[in-house]
Amino acid sequence: MMAATGLFGFYLGRRSASQSKSWRQRTRRPVLARRAVGLLALVAVSQLQRSAQQRLTSRRG
């Protein structure tokens, strides 16, 4: 799962790198809001993976 997430992030990074935008276009409010939502989603996914991993290890013990 972690590998798939990493590959997905790499793919998105490559796609966004192909578009050359100016500094102002990258820092507009809607763009920053989208990036913030994306970051929050990544943090939430990370927390879910950690809690699922903890549940699995506590059942085995």
C-alpha cells in the first residue's frame, strides 16, 4: 500500500512538473487552498494507515 501511494505521488509530481507556471500562478489563493486540502488528505491517509497497522499488530499479540 505504501509503495502504491509513493508511486502515485511520484506520478502526480511528474505531471505537475511538466507544466511550467509562474510564481504568481502557483501562489494564488485557490491553488494554495487545493494544495492545503491535498496535504490534509495525505495526513489523514497516513493516520489511517498507522491506526490500521496498530490494530493489526495488537490482534496478533
